[in-house]
Amino acid sequence: MDNSKNLTIPEKGLDRSEVLEMLRSFKEGDANYKDSKTWSLVYYIGEEHTRFLIDAFALYFSENALNPMAFRSLKRMEHEVVRMTAGLLNGDGSVVGTMTSGGTESCLLPVMTYRDRAASKRSFRSGMPEMIAPESVHVAWEKAARYFGVKMVHVPLRSDLRVDVEAVKKRINRNTILIVGSAPSYPHGVIDPIAELGALAQEKGIPFHVDSCLGGFMLPFVERLGYKIAPFDFRVPGVTSISADVHKYGYSAKGASVLLYRNMDYLKHQFFVYENWPGGIFISPALLGTRPGGAIAAAWASIKALGINGYLELARKVMETTAALQEGIRSIPELEIMSNPEMSVFAYRSTSKKVNIYAVGDQMEEKGWLVDRLQRPEALHAMVTPLHERITDQFILDLKHSVEKVKSDPSLAKKGNAALYGMIAKVPLRGMIKKEVLKMMEQIYGPEMKMPY
């Protein structure tokens, strides 16, 4: 089909109804999140809540939080979201912060902030400042290290997939500006030993960030439901900052996250001020200049509308669904849960040489499920949301059939994505993988947008 006419601005604007119909048609090949067929990316809890968020977003569709004096209502809402999140994470009245566009910005900013703080105090030797993080830390921290000229120092995991604190201690030097821990880690859903890391950071006088982008709006409610959750927030001495995404288990619209610091002595290093621009004095509290008002309004609205009781009920449903899914996976002899996760994120892998877990993923996708793959070790990944409750039995049934099919046909491991992911996971020359993936990105974002599949 000739698609060339869609690549240029039309001479005459199309009818709005036609444009909307085109947009609807574009979605036909997208992941089916409304039927709970996805296991990441989207935190959908139904049309009623979604329409409510759309209404809240639309009320501030054109407003821009760049200038808090122009749109005081946005600053008020941002302040209230920050205060509500600080209270949720057991911060006192000194805790301060900003809203950001999402988890990535909430990971980028602490690296820049602590780098500049260390530079202002001249607290590291000449050379590149360093940050210490688990091998399992979210990839956004790798991006932050690259963007802001900070050396990433990786630390191995213990057998329980949590970071090895003794290994962290051995890697600390006078160039260390930051330690990072996860609550929980994205790949495995486990909480790093935050109390031990906090004590170490306090002893060494090093800032310590808890990446709770995934768990910040889930773990406090899981704890209130009676599940055993070790303190991971501002109750832990040594924790100097925490990130928590409202657009994940806060069930807000994309993109909204909160970045908190224990006090202004840290946050002030995040602010950008340029006083000599001909356009006037420029002030920015976070990474973005223009800050969409709709995302702030929707985050505020979601927290206010759901409330403590609403979040508790959603957390209860998610944790019960997670337990049911894990029980179903454990009932399949060829599979095992990789860790003992504290919340609703976990990985599962094959225990049989006859069952390639990536081939199982391929079979599940043929049945309409969008399943994420992990590498090193090879595994599949699940992030459970409330509406997964209604499809648990079907998912486990499809998973059992997929395992049986792969077990009976070993050639499936050499086909499709299973072959691709298997090759990528096993190639020892990681630079070669990076080079090939960069080529793929050039094709996807090139003038002809060549998708890999």
C-alpha cells in the first residue's frame, strides 16, 4: 500500500472525524492492554478511571508548569503531590522534591544533582566521579551515568538477587558521589538491603538514593496489608533521596513521577538558573523546560480520587493475583520463580534443558500475550496489575500448553524471537551486540522507518 501521502503535510487539512478514525485504525496492531494481555508498560485499571484521568488532564491540557508564577494552580498541585508522596514514604517536614516526566527523569536528575553537589564541595579527586549501583539497577541509571559524565561502578548480586553490600563497601573510594539501591529491582522484583546500604552510606558520608520508581506507590500499601516489607524509605538513616512513579502503581496518566530529597541541601543542586540570557532569567527545577500541566493535574487527581482505601484495595487485588500466578507457574514442573519478590514483579525461567524459555515466550505471544524477556539468566518477566485477576486461569493454561509444545518440539528454540534472544544472551562479545542494535535503531528511526519485524 502506498503510504507516501502520509509522510507529507496535506495541502488541505483533513476532516477531524477522518483524522480520529485514522488514529483508531493505527492502534489495531498494538499491544492489547485493555484485555490484560500485557505484562509491562501500562497500568490500566479500567475505563472509568481512564476517562476520569482524561478529564483531569484535559482541564490543564495547554497549561505549562515552566513558570509557577503564571500557573499557580499547577505549582499548588505539584507541591501537594510531593507532600503526599513524602508522607507516604515516611518523610518528615524537611523532605522536598519535584515532579518529573517519569522514572527516567527521576533517575537522571539525582546523578546530575549529586555530581554537582560533590563538585561544589570538592569532595572527589580529579578525574571522573563515580556512582555505585547493583547489576540489576534500572537501565535509566546507565543512561544517567553516560549523559552526565559519571562512571558507573557495578556491584554483583547475592544468590537471592539482592546487591552484595560487602562488595559495595569494597568499591567505595574518594571519587564516589552516590550509592543506588532498588526497591524493588525491575528484573526480579526484590528489594535491595536498604538498611545496610543506608548505614554504609551514612558511615562514609555518601548520598544514597533509593530507586522506588516501581514500588513507591505499591510497597507502602503492601506493608499496610500485613506483608513483611523491610523499611526502604526515609525511615532508613542514610537515605538521602527516593524516586516514585505516580504513573505506575499510582495509576496516573503518563508521565508523572516524584523525586524526593531529605532536605533542601540536596535539592538545591538540582535547580538550573541562567541569569544572562537575553530572553530573561531562566529558572528550571528539573530536567524539562516545558512541563505539561495535564500530567501534574492527572497525578494529583488520581491520588485524591483513589485515596488510601482505594490504593489498599488495589494492592490487595494485585498481591492476591500475584500469588495465584506464581502458584500456577510453580505447578508447571519445567518452570520456577527466580526469586522471592516482595511485591508484584517477578521473573520465571526454565529448569529443563528440553524447554527453551524464549521459545515459550514466542508461543505465548502467538496466543496474544505480550511477554517481556530477560537475559543473564534467560527468563520471562511479569508485572502484575489489578485487572490481571480476571485472566489468571487463562494465562496459566496457555503457559502450560506453551511449555508442552516447546518440550515436544525442540526446533522451536531455533526459530523466531527465541533464536534471536538466545543468540543475544549468549554472545560473549557484548560490543558486537551493541553495534548490531544500533544499526537496528538507525533503521527504525531512519527516513524509511524499517521495523525489524
